[in-house]
Amino acid sequence: MAPQNMKQTIKSVAIDLFSRKGYFATSISEIARGSGIQKASIYYHYESKEDLLFHILKTTMDDLIAYVRRSIQDVTDVETRMRRAVRSHVHFHLERQKENFISNSELRGITPEHYQMIVDKRDEYERIFQDLIREGAEAGVFLTKDIKIVSYAILTICTAGAAWYNDQGRLSIDRIAMIYEDFIIDGLKGKHRFPPE
Amino acid sequence: MAPQNMKQTIKSVAIDLFSRKGYFATSISEIARGSGIQKASIYYHYESKEDLLFHILKTTMDDLIAYVRRSIQDVTDVETRMRRAVRSHVHFHLERQKENFISNSELRGITPEHYQMIVDKRDEYERIFQDLIREGAEAGVFLTKDIKIVSYAILTICTAGAAWYNDQGRLSIDRIAMIYEDFIIDGLKGKHRFPPE
DNA sequence: TTCAACCTAACGACCGGTCGGTAGTTCCCA
DNA sequence: TGGGAACTACCGACCGGTCGTTAGGTTGAA
């Protein structure tokens, strides 16, 4: 195994195990076995088990934010921007299913400082969608809703996909993204029976 | 502590700890400490740590199914039925936040046999919503969508609420339920830009 | 000769679970 | 009415095993 790759190998083995068994249920020995080295050697590449988890969470969040930002940067029409954002959100989550699943279930494994860093990144990410909802509402394209709640709804619909999506399954990532896109845009445009007071 | 209550005490302490720290990160000793007894005494009430988790998951699922079924049983109009189902789903998840959070994150802690039992119950529950979507589509009230995907979308929107809902927060359970209700019904009624092939 | 990249061996802490035991209560039957 | 068996609800001590982590040694390429 080439030297520069071992750090990556450990990371991808950890991603696989953390997503399948969970962070606490996965031992350093297992990660080492999967990587073809002794468990003590893990500590040459990562400071601790928590450091390994944090690395996974951090790079996933950074990549996600960059990915979605890029997908909407040169579009002005707000409905299209939202469609693009939803689509790229879905794509990212289904293509990097395991990492995203970890990001949404293993937050409790990291230290308070690291936790704050990840939460800050997540807030930054959510703001992309919240701004789009606000933009659309101000333009009269979407009907004003509770922006926070609706943004959570949008994100969790797609994020949850990472929990059940099966790449051998009936539907392609594209197809799923389209269904979500339609559902969300209709939800955003629909009038409410219970208007905000 | 009255004798009959200790089993319940242990259970509710476990619910609190499992939801806050996770199943694997919680030790029997901690549960015992929280319950005011020695850890050996836990084993008088529950066979094992896994048995305790399974008990929590099972009763939560049973209660959930019964609760939602009851809420729609004497209503015939399909939109109203869906609205009721969504509303009771949200209510149940936010009122019994911790248990539901565990139900959606600690499935990996149980044995294969128990896992199958819980998954069967969850399938049964999802079928309630899938039948409603089908009903509504056949009646022409909803536009036909991919029933499975859309049912997952509906359920996860609300379920995710259990992860972030704060009973000290800005919004009441009722208010959140209404927002979701509107969003979902609009999503179900909207026409699709990407029709199923 | 240096140094990155690994190794073996061991550490203390803690894990879930079991053991024998023991107050206190209930119940049966002579 | 009384005595003992059985049962409930708990305890303290302990088990083998695994955990994350560290100290220190080895290897091979540059």
C-alpha cells in the first residue's frame, strides 16, 4: 500500500464501518484490520479515534457546502436556483451516502469544540436554503412559510434518502432527485390552509 | 421507590440516556446510577441491555401505530384522513421525542430477530401512509407520485422534527404540525414537472 | 544516517454480565 | 396461630474480555 494512501485507506474503511455499525460500536482494531495494518499504526495517521471521526465529518461538510454553492452560483431565477440546490443536495447525499449518514447520526461522538465547528458549518449550509426560501417569498414565487421549519423539512427529506437509498434499487439518483424537486417546489408554492398568524 | 415502578424507572432513565448519549455510549452502570440501584439489579428486571433497548423500541412502535390508526379511523374524506395522519404523526413524535429519536437511530443495537420485528412494525406503519397516498391518487385528490418515495418523504419530514424540536422553543407542537400538514398536502396535490415515465 | 511508516507488547479503565447471598413479604397447611 | 417454604427486589464482589491509547523497537527506502 502506497504511503500517502494509507491515511485515505483508513478513512474510507472507517467511513464504511462507522456507517454500518456506528461510531461507538466500531473499534480501532476493526478499522486497522480492514486497512491491513496493526491498530497502533492508526495513531501514526490520526491523533485519536475522535480525530478520525471529526476528519470525516469536516471534509464531508466542506465538500457539501462547496458542491451546492457551485450548483447555484451562475443561476438567477429563484425557482431554478432552488431546484438546482435541491438536486445537488440529493445527488451529494446519495452519491456519498455513507459519509452523510455518519454526519447525521454520529455527532455525539465528537468533542464539544469539534461539535461546535460542525454545527457552525451545518448552520452555514442551512442558510443557503433559508436564503433561497426568503428570496423566493419576496419575489412572490413561493408563498411565505416558516422559513426555518420549511428549510429543515426540505433538507431532511433528502438527507433521509441517504439512509434508505440502495444503488441496486428501482430508482436512479436522478429520478429520486426529480421526485423530491417536484414535491418540494409544490410544497413551497402551495397556499396554506393555516396561515401564519 | 414502589416495587412495580422500578422497571418503569429503569426504562425512562434508559430512554433519557440512550437519546442523549446513544445506546453504545451508555453503560448499564449509568442506567443503574440514574435509577438509584446497583447494576446487577437491572438484570432482575431486564434480561440484557439489548432486551431493554428492544422493549423501548417495541412499545414505542406499538403505541405509534395505535395512535395514528385511531386518529383516522372514523374519517372518510381522504384529504382529511391524510391531514389527520400527518398531524398525529407529528404530535406523537414531538410529544415522545426521546423514544422516537432512539427508534430512528439505535436500530443497530438489537439482535437480528428483534430487528426484523421492529422493521416489520415500521413497514406496517409506513403502509398506513402509502395506502392514503394511493387512495388519494385514485380519488383524484392527489396527483400520482412515486408512492414509496413520497411516503418516506412525508414521514421523515416529521420524524426529523423529533431531532430538533425544543419544547421551550418558538413554536408549539400544534403550530409545527400545521406547517407540515400544509406543506405535505401541497406537495401531494401539486403537478409534476417531471412526470413518471 | 535519517526518517517515515510501520510493528509488538503492554497499559489501566471499563464493559456487560453472573454469582451467591439477604432482607422483607406472601402464602400454604398443620 | 405459627412456622417454614417460596418469592420479590435488591446488593457487593467479581468474571473474562475488550476498549482506546502509548512506549518503544524495527524496517526499508532515500
